Amino acid sequence: MINTSFLEKIATVIIQDYATKLDETVIVLPNKRAKVFLIEALKNETDKTILSPEIISIEDFVQNVASIRSLDSIELLFEFYEVYLSVTEKQHQQSFELFANWAKTLLQDFNEIDRYLLDPVHVLSYLKDIEDIKKWGIEVENKTKLLENYIDFWKLLPLYYEALDDHLLNKGIGYQGLIYREAVNNLNHFSNSVPNSSFVFAGFNALNAAEEKIVQHLLALDQAKIYWDVDQTFLNDPYHDAGLFVRRFKENWKYYKSHPFEWIVDDFSQLKNIQVIGSPKTVGQAKIAGSIIEKIINENPTRSLDKVAVVLGEENLLIPVLYSLPSSVGALNITMGYSGKNNPSQILIAKLFKMHTNALSRKSDSYVFYYKDVLDVLTHPLVAPYANVGHLVRIIKENNYTFISQKRIIELNANSSALFDLLFKRWENGSLAVLEDISSLLLIIKGNFDKDNEEEKIAKSFVYAVFKVINKLINYYTNHYHIDNIDTLYAIYKQIIDVAEVSFEGEPLRGLQIMGVLESRVLDFETVIITSMNEGKFPAGKSQNSFIPYDVKRELGLPTFKEKDAIYTYHFYHLLQRAKNIYLIYNTENDGLDAGERSRFITQLEVEKQPNHNLIFDIYNPVLPATAYQPMVIPKSEAVMDRLKEIALTGFSPSALTSYIRNPIDFYFQKILRIREAEEVEENIALNTLGTIIHETLKGLYEPFIGKFISEEKIANCFKLLDEEVLKQFKMVYKEGEIKKGRNLLAFEVAKRNVFNFLKMELEAIKNGDVIKIVALEQTYQRELTHPSLPFPVLIKGNVDRIEQRNGKIRIIDYKTGKVEKNNVVLKTWNGLTKELKNDKIIQVLAYAFMFEKEAGEMPIEVGIISFKNLKSGFLPFAFKDDKDLDMIVSHQILNSYLEEIVLLLNEIFDDAIPFEEKTN
């Protein structure tokens, strides 16, 4: 049996001592979450039907005492900005963005000053004096405007505080610290107004000065009792941080001079099994937490998991942990919310902000969007199925729209809808109009969901969470109209969405409990699994987000990181206090993201080990596979063989053969399965696109000369038409892509330069006496290959860039925009021709010779390549090097040797016993 939990003890006291006046009893707890558990404990303590006493959190209680409404951090920032504008001279006023950078820190300091009941004028002028001393030695004439403004800022702090105080109190609202200060000022009135009420404060640890004063006041009037939950191990050790605050209260409070201190327990030193597990990275910790729970279930399948808690040191572990839980978990209660950052509706709104803020920043009358922003919005799962924009997405990709105006998008979309119109409506009428449009947009999205679909109910709750945030912003902007900037709106939206969580629905009293560190206050569990036990996570470590220096905080009694660490220490040890089985999981990686050395709390447990604690240390490493990647092997099925026969009938291109040599799996995907690469917007011209443009330009310039001899005049005319032809081909191939600036302008100039140099080379050849007649340009040829060893005839088919008659020979040319050297087209042996990828150019050009052989008749044939990156080498002919002889004419003998090798390759492709095997090198 678990030691009686703290809440069970409180329930006993309430039923025994307050049974006659439960309606006048108020129980004050550190947080709202513990209320459900206390009600359950009260229910178990009595067998009668009773009215529950009022149970509230300390913050709500203090708010009741002060009679002031609390306002959230963003609303406070807006209110403070109004105050700032009213007390700052016009010429020194900052924009809201600049103001917000320092105002958040200053408001935090105001909050601390108030919670600890310090004199704000004293603290804030102290800060000004420190800054004055820092600048002491600077002569008057050396003081710059910047420096003077800096010192003026510190002088104004007391004025800011006073003005904000008055402004908020007049409205009957306040931030936490102000409410605490007002509660203290209102104490006598409050205690007189509820003379018969009894207050029970339970489970507290760190109290700020205002809370101390309130509690002590009610204790002195005998209107309250306070019950601590502190273990003697921590209380009696003067150096143990878990007892830091309670030791102070026990020694300093007047009440304890004449009253007993309740309760000091002895639970921590009892028998405990503590297992400390290290694992690399965050996901490893989640997997271990899941396997521990699986082990607990397997050991006792009928056991309820309501006494098992998973406490996450980091909130972003929630989703990995949920995915790691075994399916046998059953009931589950998650007290943490699902982060607003990952909410799909939020991601859509963030993308919408990005698209419109980028459009506004371009300062163009035509309101121009960037294609990636547009596609991000159009392909979002909340838009794509309902806006009917597949056609528009395809147009943008196929036409290479890099930047696209709002007007053009609306013209291109044939299927307009209310959803589409709201997405692309201009954001030019101020922040309030934008927010109202987003609100309408979310309502349309909500309307698209199916009411009965369970998954869509979840999506709807995500939409609702963002909808609430937007409405909150509409509310702020209606009251604070002078902050009207879309960038500022986006910054504020991002801050609010961080705290706008989607709650999980669960049964709080049943099943496995998953919570953050703060939610675990006052609760006791039998088995506790704590993750992220690393420095910087648990405890959170130093963070100096304040204008008040450390030594000043120490002097004034404000909390420093030492006190914040002590609060974490108490939470940690309280989790362990009554637990029997404890699992502490930490990340073994010391560097990189989410890393840090092992938590000091683990070291402390080790160094200050209790006699009854069984402490075990383990390191878990994931099993690494022996091979990182298994190459694909696809056997040739009957369907594959049928497809190969079909290709043999319709034609094997030389590039299909070289693609098989490069990687049989590529051949399988492209030729057998006919999978094409997805159409993407080419923001910068790709090399293959540039190649197409050069090919098409040469075709366009030379087409009038097919079947004719080329003269110097004809080439000279080509020079004149060059610019116009390149531009025309760019427009045809690259469509709406931007070619007037950036890399694309360079590509445009490169294409022109390549064609210009080619024409120059051609002109020089004619001047040197070459007689050139164009036979064909970009023409498709085919020829059937029959061979005794082939199972069936195979059609070889391909597109030849240029065939010409030059000085009595047929010359077949393949243009290459990449670099090709002379040795790439020289062959020394036929053996293994189709085994080496470096022979791909030879295989290609000889295929063209085979296809054109009959048309050439008796004329000798030479084949080769013109490489635009190696134009100075001119035409690079194929040559077979036999000993010392270099044979450049494609003879029957050469073609026969070539075909023997190609037949070997084709037989391998057609052999159903040889699978398609991926090449990984």
C-alpha cells in the first residue's frame, strides 16, 4: 500500500475538523489541477453526502482578495504601450516592435518588484544610479545623443511604473504582481468581510513576500491553517535546496513561535528502487518510457495505471512518448496541452502571414507573391481538398512562375471559391481587416469538415484553438487601434500562439498520468518516470531575463536563479518522496541540440544515498543495423517481361540503354514503370533546360538550310537572328520564368555565347574550304536489330541532333552542353563496352550510325560530339584505336563489333533470371 498521500491526509483533516462548516471552508492549493484529486480524496474519506468546500488555486484566491481582474501578457503589453505613448515625448516614441523588445523584460521586473512588496521608486532609481556610475567618467562634451537617450530611459522607469499602475487600477485590471500588492493592501477589508470563513492552505513550498504576508495575516487572525508537505530529510539538512523555503518560514514566521509546524513527514528515506537510465537523443528517452510502461503492464495486466506518472522534463517529448506507449495502456490522462506551434491550422495561418508579409515587403503596386509561398498555402491539407486548385498548382509548376501577381493568380484560377478569395485577398486595409478575414477563413475551413468523422473532430478542435486566438487579437486591436502594422501583428500572433495549446480530453482520475513538472505539485504516485534529466532541462538552469542585476536582487531579497533552482529541487524530491519505483531517464549526448550533462539531481541522489534506496545505473543504446542501406533487387515478373517486349517493339533509345548501364533500377522506374519526375518550378534554369534551349536555338537557326549547302552569308544572317531566336526558345521552354535578372540572366547570356561560338566555328570551317550540307536536324531515326541470340527483334530508335554531309562524308553530330574530352570517344577494346559507364557517349553515337547506315549508302560515316564546354576542340569524332592505328570511319566491321556488345546487353535486359539490381556506388 502506498504511504498515505498528502491529499488524503488533507481530506481527513477537512472531514474531521471542518465537517460542520464546509460551506464556509476554502481550501487553497498551489494549482488548479490538484482540485480534482482532492475532491476524490474527500469522497473516499466520507460515506455521507456532503457539500464540497470551495477549492481554489492561490492565484484565484489572491485575485478574490484584491478584487481585480487579471490580464494576459499580450493585453498587458498593449496597455503598457498606451501608457508609454502618453508619457513619452513625441520625438522619442518608439514603434511597437522596438518597444516590445524591452517592455517585456521591464514588465517582468515590475511583476517581481510588486510580488515581493518592494518600493518601486527605490528599486528603479537604484538602477538609474548604477547606470550613472557606469558612465561616471565620460566628460559632458563627450556624451552622445545615444548615451543621453540611454540615461534618460533609466530616469523614466519610475514614471513608467507609476503611470502603468494608475492606468491599470483605474480599469480594475492588473498583472500578477500588481494584484498581489493590491491584495496585501486590501487584506484587512477582506478578512473583515469574511469573518466566519476558514482558509486551509495546503501543499505550498515557495511563497513570495505578498503570499507570505497574506497567509501570516490570516493565521494571526486564526482564520486559516497551513499544511506543508516537507520531508525531514530535506528540512533538517541546512544545505538541501528542497527544504530551502520551508526552513526559512519555520524559523522566521511569528506564528510558529506558539504553534506546531505541520506536517513534517519521513517518507523519502523509505525503501525505493531508483533506476537511472541514459540513452542517446530525445527519441531514445521516449522509447524507454514506453518500454517501462509495457513492462509494468506485463508484470500485472489487471493493475490500474492511475498510480503511475510520466513526468516530462521537456514538453516537446509529449508526442514521441505518446507514440511509444504500448497499445495495452487503455485509459490515459494528459495534463499538458498540445503545443499551438504544431497545430495544422496554425501552420496554415503562419504560411498565410509569410506569403502576404513578403508580398507587402516588395513595395510593388501589383502585389507580387513568391511561388513557394503560394504553393505552401495551396497544397496545405486544410486548403487543397476544398479549394479545388490542383489545376492552378499545375499551371504554376509547368510555366515556371517564380513571382506571380495577385491579379494573375486570380485570372489563372478558373475555380474561384470563397476560401480561395480570402486566401489571396490583399492585406492592404490594416490589421483589423486582416484578422477579420482570417476569422472568416477559419469558419469556412470549419464548415468543410464532416460532423460525424472522429478524425475531423480533432482537426476542428485545432481550428477552434486558432480561431480563439484570432478573436482575442481582434479584441485587442479594436481597443488599441494605433498599433497598425502587419509585421507587428505577425510578431504578436507568434507570441500568443506559443501559449495557445489544444487540451487533451481524458479521465483525470483513471489510467496513466502524463504531465509536466509543475502539474505534479501536491500529487503523489507509486511509480514515477521522469524524462530529460539533464542540466538546462531539469533543473532549467540560469536565465537572466531582467534589468535588475544579480547583486541588487540579492540585496533586495528578490529571487535569483538560486531560488528558481530550489523550486525545481523541491518539485523533483516531492515526486520521489512517496514513490516506490522511480525511473530517471537522461540524454547521454553532451553536445548538439537537446543535450547537456547529466542532471545534478542524479549526482545528488548518488552522493547523498539513503540506506534504503536501491540505486541502479544503466545505459541503453539502440541496436544499429550492420548495413545502413540494402540495395533494391527487383525480379523480372511476367508483367515486366511483357513490358520489355513492348519496349522492344516501340523502340529502345540509346539513352535507355545507357540508363540501364548507369543503374538498372533507374531503367526499371523510368522505362518499365514509366515514373516521371514530378513537375517542379525551376527557379533557376536547370542544366538540362539550358541544353534544350541551345539545341532548339540551333535547330531554329539551321532549319531553313535542310537539304542545302551552307554559305558564309547564311551564317552571317544567323548571327543577326541569334538574340531573337535564343529569347524565343527561352520563352517556349522556360515559359513564365524570370529571365531578366539573377542567375537566369547569366544562363541566358551563356546560351547566347555558346551558340555564337558555335556559329563562329562553323564560319571558320567554311572559310577554310569545308563544304557542308545539312541533311537532318533533331530528327528521329529507327532500325530493327535482329540477331540469332536475341529472343525477338529489337527496334533501336533515337533522336539525332544533326546529320550533315561534309567534304564527301556523312557526319552525325550529338550536341552536349556538358564537358566532353577527346578520350571520352576513343575506344581501345570492344570487350566490356556495355559494362563501363564511361563508354555511354560511344554507345550513343554508334547507335546513331547504325540507325542511319542504310540512308548513308556508300558514303563513309563519321560520328562524334560537339561539346559546348569544350568548343575549342571542335568536332570530337569517335575513333577505334587498334594498336597504333586510329580508325575514325564507322566501317561495317566496327558496327558489327558494336552490335555484338549491344546484343549481350539486350540479352541481359531480357533474361528473366537476372533481376534489376540497384547500383549504390
